[in-house]
Amino acid sequence: MNHQQTELYNRLQTYSLDQPGAQFSFSQRLAQENCWSFMYTCRVIEEYKKFAFLALAAGHPVTPSDQVDQVWHLHLTYSRSYWQNFCPNILQTPLHHEPTQGGGAEQEKFVDWYTRTLGSYRQFFGEAPPKDIWPDPRERFGQELEFVRINLQRNWLLPKLSGAKGLSAALQKKIRG
């Protein structure tokens, strides 16, 4: 890292997404909305900071993991924090979120950018990114992910089982005990 990059990294490390005195903090909201443990949430927030660093330091377009993207999406909803503090004071430049426009060419572009992001992560931080937050590109882009918001106080969330035989066995197991 050069001097400017070191200063940026240090600013990011001291930056907190949680507002002092908030009864429901950013990290608590992020954990709740994603059904993550608080410890995992804190790790993903640290990876978001590394992603923001790479967005400025890597010298090429970058793409976040899905988990890091969830932090970024939530941060963007805290618009004053993001646009009036984070970008001008910490990053010292705007950082815009540019989602895919769909299609095969866009898929290839984002796979390439994500792969390059992982390479730059190794280069700048001297280690591989944690697999539970930064999966392999084949896993990250291996299938079209479909997400919907679900109120877990009103709805049950059951995983799909393969075939009717699996469903029958699962129901029988539940009935027995």
C-alpha cells in the first residue's frame, strides 16, 4: 500500500456504521434483516470496509460478495451517513452502486470483476478472503439467486426438499418426534 492507500485504510478501520446512542443500531438491523449472528455481522461489516478500500485502490472495477452487498445496500438507505459522512470524509470521493442490467454480457462482466476483486484482496491484504463471506465466483454467480423479504413472525420458512419422497420422509420424521 502506498501512503494514500494506508491513510484510506486507516480511516475505514476507525469508521463505525453504528450511530452512538441508537437503540436499534445499523449492525443490529443488518443482523436481523439477514438472519445473521451478531459476530458474523461484524465480520461482514469489516469486509465491506475492505471492499470500499478496494473500490478505490484496486485500479479496476470491483464487485462485492452477496454478503458485502447487503451491507452496502443497507448503508445506502442511511443516506445522510453514506453521502454526507462516509463518501466525503472517509472515502473522500463518491462511491456509486451500479447493479447489473441483466443478460449474459453483464453476467460475464460481473464474474470478471468479482474474480479480479478477489485477486486484489489477496494482493492488498496478503491473504485469501474468508470463504464464508467471499465465496468462489462459481458459487457467487452459479445460479440466479432469488430473494424476497419475508416476515418471519408471520410466515414459516421451510427449505425445498428434493422430490415427493423427501417431503414425505421429512413430514413423517416431524410427526414422530
